[in-house]
Amino acid sequence: MKRTWTTLLAALAVQTAAAALCLADTNYGDFQASDCVFKNVIESSLTNPFPLFDSPVVSGGSLIFNPANFNSFVQGDNSAMTDGHLVVDITANAGQNITTVSLTEKGSYALTGNGTTDTCASVSAPVVLTILQVNGVGISQVTVTGNIFPFSPDGLEWSGGASSGPWQGNLVLDVTAALRANGISSGYATEVKLSLDNVLTTQSEVGTSAGIYKTEADITAPEPATISLLAAGITMIFGAARRKRIK
């Protein structure tokens, strides 16, 4: 048995026609973070009838997902693919900008049995970020692309004999650099739209199994370093003045 991911993608395309008719989006709503609002957090799937990411929580400037059912598992002569799509609008709070957007994903994998390279598991997560506003004003859209697991063609992949372990991927999208590269020489992004497509794939042979599991996904839109430094400087000045008055 020798399957290719091209074959799997072709199978997914066939499934999509039927799946798209019955799978609905899940809208988790808006989430206020320290420096921005994560708005219209929506997930969908071409392969699963239930939410994969699950409802997120906010911590500081991060939107954090802890999925319970985002996985792909097969055993015997089989292959499978789990696809989850996430869309998030990010709007900076008043007085803030969006200079970078960072993404982190974590999970684990497990291969069992005495398999060949036909027993394997992989994760891929292509990302598209569209800059919608600069200094609160709409612009002709600027797009930034990347992959949390930038290894062609299938992201991170494990194959062969029995093995298991954790995995993690990170991606930082430089929003300001994208503006400058597209001729916008001043100002900073205040609204962006992030689109993330997560794909977990597994393939196994007779006497083997393959599983891959996603346990965490974080999206962070930190405040600009200049604002942080300014705030820290103001705090130090007032602190010094207060100590002087006390003396």
C-alpha cells in the first residue's frame, strides 16, 4: 500500500461537496483582550460535523484554544484527514496598534507497530492575514501569508516504526513590515483579519496505527514595544517623583 497526500486531498475534495451542505459554522463571538478585541471568532470544517477548536479564552493579549477533539487517528490499512478552519478579526484598542501577530500550536503524535513510511502522521497550518485598516482608516488590502509548520509539502511529519512525542509550531507575522513593503511608509495597522487552516493527516498499514492530536492553539496580538516602553518610562518617572516627595 502506498498512498500519497495528493490522493488524500483528492478524496477530501470529493467529501467536501457533501460535507459543505451539512456542516455549519460555529461563531464564538467577540473576546476583549488587553490590547485588542478578537471579533467574530468563527470556525468551520470540511471533514467534521462538530467544533474542533472549541470555545477560546483570553489571557493578556492572547486568544487561547484548548481543543478536546481535534485529532486524526487510523489503524490497519487506512488513511484519514481532519481539517479545521478558523477566522478571526483583530481590532486594536484605542491608542494601540497591531505590529505583529504571533501564532503557536501544540500537540502530540503516536505511531504503533512495525510500520514502513506508509505509517505516518502530519500537521500543517497555512495562515493568511489581511490588513484592513491603518490608523483607523480602511486601506487597499495588504496580505501576509505563512505556515506555522513551514515544511513542504505536508508540514511536520513523522513516519516509520513505533514512536510518539509532543510537537509544537510557531509563526510571527510582521504586520508593520508588510505595510512598508507595500508602499505604506507611515502609520500602523489597527484592524486585521486572520484566516487559519489546520490539517491533521494520518495513514497506517495492517498491524499499525497512527494518531495525531492538537491540544492548544494561541493567537497573540501584542502591543507595540514603543508604547510598552513609554508606559514603563512614565511609571518610572512618577515612581521617582513619589519617592522624592515621601523623602
